[in-house]
Amino acid sequence: MGIDIGATKALGVALGGDGSVVAQVRFPTQAGPDGVLRTAARVVDELSGSVGPASMVGIGVPGMVDPDSGEVSHAVNLDIDGVPLALAARLAEVVGRRVVVENDVNVAALGVAALTGSTDLAYLGIGTGLAAGIVVDGRLRRGASGVAGEIGHVSVDPAGVLCGCGQRGCLETIASGSALARMWPGGESARVGRLRKAALDGDAHAATVWNQFADGLAQAVTAVALGVDPEVIVLGGGVVEAGDALLHAVEEALDRRASRSPFLATLHLADRLERVPSGPFAAVGAAMLGASRS
Amino acid sequence: MGIDIGATKALGVALGGDGSVVAQVRFPTQAGPDGVLRTAARVVDELSGSVGPASMVGIGVPGMVDPDSGEVSHAVNLDIDGVPLALAARLAEVVGRRVVVENDVNVAALGVAALTGSTDLAYLGIGTGLAAGIVVDGRLRRGASGVAGEIGHVSVDPAGVLCGCGQRGCLETIASGSALARMWPGGESARVGRLRKAALDGDAHAATVWNQFADGLAQAVTAVALGVDPEVIVLGGGVVEAGDALLHAVEEALDRRASRSPFLATLHLADRLERVPSGPFAAVGAAMLGASRS
């Protein structure tokens, strides 16, 4: 059983013995520590009939996660800040099942691997922040301090914008939802779509921002390639899942960079970009957590 | 049997069944394709009495290596450029043993792992260029296109110096032997030592260059950590192996960066830095190539 808890909705899946999705539910996410717990418990309750009594629960959440203790902190989107939420322990008490918790980008990477059959990939999650989940030899690579793939905090411009992390010019300051909100202020919803439309309609500033954003993502893809060099790099997160236009723009930005650098040209990065598979990949990845732990 | 072929010398080792070094030889490297072949054949000949007749030969060389074919190209330091040298095939013909060839930074990483017992590390090789060899779960991580760890070509300053790769502001342009030669021109030998002495003697420009160089290496260490997040990051290459002063300077630069970034502070990067082990680690790593292939 896997649950992908996002800021607005929680998506749960039950997997059969062959890994296929046998049941799926979706509820609005209730905010705050107690709300998140209630939401998760409701999903488990709804799916319990579809899995065996000993099945564990895997959960993906935005924010900092200690995968050993199952504690969640700094999950601002879920209104969990300050005191960490012992999500694994408290939910296990309520539902009587073993619970494993992981960062949302990591479960997305596991889920993409499961649904596509790839054993060597990076999932570049472009949400409020920017981070990659990495699967090597079919297994999640967390790293010694849990920051493998945190390329959002690679500084690429000493004269850049101050990042929340304290550094300047981090990739996250040019290639993330929050970067886009700064560069193209206004209503939250469908920002990328509106930006692209304005650029297509001849708004020169919008075109500049659009190209900068795509180029920032191209730099992020390059940083992933020069670190881990995965076979496939999947772009995900709300910004990208809205459509293919941004994916194409990033491919074009990668090609522009390759045209200036014979070295980058040998990497064929544009060909290695993919969009996320259809289906509830993050929830599936959450359900796979048990396997990746063993 | 493993051979580390550098620009000036070739170091060969024979390993016993328990992985210990049972014999060791060193010859000056002869330049050019035929010279490199003669040098390697001479090492193999010298060590042949110390290993079984079926033992393979592993070789580490600077330059681009196709590990499948054993071809070496763009090894400017060995005077191999233009036409690639089919090192594995041609040496195998001469010595009657199976030959495997790998990039020098990768064999160094394997060798450090073998000599220290670590199964999760990055070896940051600071030579003319800058690149990391990565060992994950005890195995060399080459990546899908062979560039895992090539963080020397992560661009960290859009206003930086033009790099040989065609990009601008690559880490290699601020943190490598060639970067140092540009920033602190003069005789080749012991450049880092002379730079440090000048800085200590009150040369303000030397002090600036020294600090910039150490900070560039700190940025490289950070990029490795945010990509792969290895337990241990080992600084190697002629520049570093000369002494501990540069290692300490990089630790200080990492601490300065951590003091400005609470996020970086959580990574304790200065504590994870190590210098290379004593012993012929690169040749040992070359001898380990067979194991890493299986």
C-alpha cells in the first residue's frame, strides 16, 4: 500500500502481488500534523480490504524526512513546521501496520522506475523547490547524509539571487516553482501555461523569462548528468506535468548548450529526457518503499 | 596485475590472492602510442613472475577511455591524440593476457576503496583537469555515458572563464592544475607549494589566489555531495598529494561556506574530506578492474 501525500490531495494505491495497481483512492489533504495523520489513516482504511493484513504502508511526503525514524519536518506545504511529526510511529499505532516514510521526490523516482522498468534514472522534481530522486541499479540512492540528488542547491552563479539555503545563485533560484513565481509574479494557478501563452502572444519579457526558466532546467539536467549520469532523466512536478511544452523547451535549451560545447554534445541529454509516465507513479513508488529497504 | 600509467611514470603492482601487494615496479613512461605500449609491456613482463599465467592486466590512464573496447583517446599528457590507441587489444597481443583499461580517476577511486575498505566514496582527482571517480556499494559508477563524476564541467559562473569544453565558468576553470597555472603563472614544479609560501610570506595576490583555489575545490566537493552524497570524499592528484596544507585550506573553505548556509552546515563536508591513503592506490585500483567488471 502506498500513499502520495501532496499539499492538496492524498493519492493511495494498493498493489497486487505482481505489482499492478488493484485499488486507488484520492482524498483532499487536511493540513497540519493531525490533519496529515487523519488523511493517511483514511486512505489506509479505505484500501485495507484490498491488501493482506500484514501489508506495510509506504508514504511519500514533501519536506525533510528521516527515513529511519519516519519523522517529517519542514513540510511547509503540509503546514508541518517547527515540531517534527513522527508520522511513521503515530500512523502505525492508529492503523496497526508497519509504516515507512520517504521524501516525495524519492518515492516519485522509485515509482517511475517501477512503472517504466528502468533501473537507472533520475527524477527531477520541479515543485516549489528543485531536487532529483536517483535510482541506481534499481535501488534508491539516498546518499550518506540523505542529500544525493539535491542539486537544487548547487550554486551556479556567484552573482545570483540569495537562496533560502544561505547560498547565492542556487539552481533552485532559477529553476523551480518559487523561482518562476519571483520571475513571473501573479496568480498561482497554471503559471507556466500563462507564461508560455504570453510569450507566444509576443510579450518579450514573458519570452525572456520562459527561456531563462527552460535554460535553468537544462542546467539542472546537466548537473544531474555530470554527477550520476543516469540513463534517463525524467522531468516531473506540477510545473512539468501540465504539458509537453516545457519539456520541449528544456530539450531546446539543452541542444543550444550542446551546440556551444562539443563535450556536452557527446552526452545527448535532450534524447535522454522523458516526461513522467501516466498513472499514480508517486503512490506506486511509496508502495515500493518496503522493497527498496530490504 | 595493475598498472597506473601517468605522464612521467608507470607504476605496476601484482596483487596476491588476499588483495595485498606482492610485487611493485616503476618505470619512466615513454610518450606516444608505441611508447605507452612498450612501457606497459615492460611492466607486465617484470611482474609476470609474481602472478598466475591467467591473471589479467588492469590499466589506468589519463584521457578518454572506452572501457568496453579498451581504446584510449585525447590522452594529451601521454602524447596520444588524434588517432585513438587500442591499448587493450594491442597489449593483449603482446603479453598474452586479457587487458582491461579504465580512466585514471576511476581506477584511483577503486584503489582508494580497496585500500581503505570504504564502499561509498568519491575520489576527486585534481590534475590538469578536475573529475571525480565514484564508488557506490563497492562498485565503480561510470554512468550511462561514462561521465558520472565529471563535475569539472559543471558551470558555476556564467561570467567565468571560457573552458576548453565550450562552456563558461566550469569548476575546472577555477579548481584544477590548469586553473592554477592560469591564476599563478610560472614554472610548473611545486606550483602549489610556491603559491602557499608566497601567500604565507605576505604576498596579497598569492593569498587571494590560494583562497580562490581552495574555495573552488570546496565548491567541487559540494557539487559531488549534492550529486552522489558519498560517505567520504578523497582529494587526490599531484596538487593535493604534495601535502596537507591544501586539504586544510579546502576544509576551511567548506567551513566558511557552511557558516553562511545552515543547509550546507548539516552536511559536515569538512569532516568527510580525506587525503589519499599511502601506497600505490591507483595501480591497486587498476588491478581491481576485473572484479569491478564482473
